[in-house]
Amino acid sequence: MRGIAYDRFGGEEVLTLRDDLPDPPVGPDVVLVRSHAAGVNPVDISIREGRLAGAYPHHFPIVPGWDLAGVVERVGPAVVDFAPGDEVFGYVRRDDVQWGTAAELVPVPQRCLAHKPESLSFAEAGALPLAGLTAYQALTEVLDVGEGERVLVHRASGGVGFNAVQIAVALGAHVIGTASPRNHGFLTDAGVAEVLDYDAGPISGQLAEPVDAVLDRVGGETLADAPQQVRDRARIASVVDPAVNAMGGRYVFVRPDQHDLQELGRMADAGQLRVPIAKAFPLEQIAEAHRLVAGGHVRGKVVVTLR
């Protein structure tokens, strides 16, 4: 099998294109997917550098990637929701780290998978799951955003942020986003009512009044300012900094969820959610994709394509 793998932790240089990877096992609850596109996320860099070695069992060689879009090749005997030939997308966070999405064939627990939205290309669908689920679960479960509420989304032009502002708009919220000036028009076009410059001083000082909910994507000083940005600090959610728990808010660690993936797909097909691709790389250029993501300040999503 052809794919990207690495045999040790390290920088982009450990990523190797191989033609001799073994075909992955297909257990009873597993869907074998022929990958067309795999999103690249900051967590992929963290795993490759060994920073999550204590959080999950790791088995070398490791195929990187947790985001996927492709076509079902085969299903295990207990799988009832998918059949060969189905177009699917998913957030393939397994219980261990080994079989990732940057390879021709990917074994996916059926709980991590949903049918691909018809309105999205494979590249767009492959870029959506992790960022989309993170935003959706933070807004609907943790912050319980409702119609007419004022919601502040930090770093709103990135992968999670841009999904969050679109989902919040779909929920009927008045959305305020922070971004650099070059991205203000990008966010306004997505329905953001107010855009603030994160380089123009503390955001709490730029708000006309405190908001109802805050989604933090920055941590550090920005998160420390969050209690002054919101009416109730219990409605602060951070997807990057667990220190939010100590101030009365909540840290969000995204989970695979078939229902939530289906809802993201419904929103995409309803025209409420689009997935801008910052850059799509061929599989053999995955090192460049990792380098771009690691540099930060990417508008939209980065993917590698296999078809």
C-alpha cells in the first residue's frame, strides 16, 4: 500500500513516502476507506514531534492524519451504515496512533464516519471533520449558543474559527470575530457582524459591552482577558488552553461523533457552511503541508490529496 509513514518522532524530514506499507486490518466494526483527501491539522505536527506520546499508545510506523474523505472499499461484518462505493468523510481519531489518513487505505471505526456532503468536493470534505466538530461541539454543547446571543470567536479566520463563525451565524447568533485586518472582509462575507483587530490591544477594551459567550482559539494573554469579555465566565470555552477550567470556563477536547458529522454535512448542503482550502498538496508534498500548518496564520484549511 502507498502512503506516508514515519518510524521515529521528529521534524518534517521523518515523513517518508512508501509503497510497501501493509494493508490495514479490517475488524468487525471497521470501514476500510480508499482515501481521496486528508486534512492536515496542528495535532498532526504534535503527534509527529512526540508531544502526545503519553496520551495515546503509539505504534511505529505511524501514518499521519486524522481527517479523511474517500470511498468505502470494504466493511467489517458488524457495519450496517455503510457499504462499498459510499462516499464518506470522517474524523479518524482511534484509541491508538498508527493507522492515519495519509495513505491509500484507511481503517475507520464506523463511529468516526458519516456520508460525505454532496455539495463538498473530496478536498473540502477531507478538511472539515476535526475543525468542524471542534467548533460545533464547543458552540452547541459547551456554550449552548442560542438565537440572538452575542458570541465572540477568537482567531476567526482559521480552521476552527471560520467553522465556528459560520455555525454560530446558522444558530442565529450575533457573531463578533477577531482577526488581522487582511481577513476582515473574509469574515464579513461569512456573516460576521463585527470584526476586531487582535493586534489593536485587549479585546475587552474594544467591545462595546460584554458578550454572552466566548470561544477561545489563542490561550495565554487572550484567554486571561476573557473574563472581562463575557457576562458569565462559565460561558468561556477554549480549544487550546486547559487553564480555562481554573477560571470557571471549560476546555473542549473534540471527539468523533457520527451525528455531529451528519449535522455538519447537512449545514454544508444547506449552504450554511463552506470550507475554504488554503492550499491542497499532493501526497508526496506532505512535508510542505506540515510546514505551512506549523507556521500558523493559515486562512482556511490545508489538505493533501491522493486522487
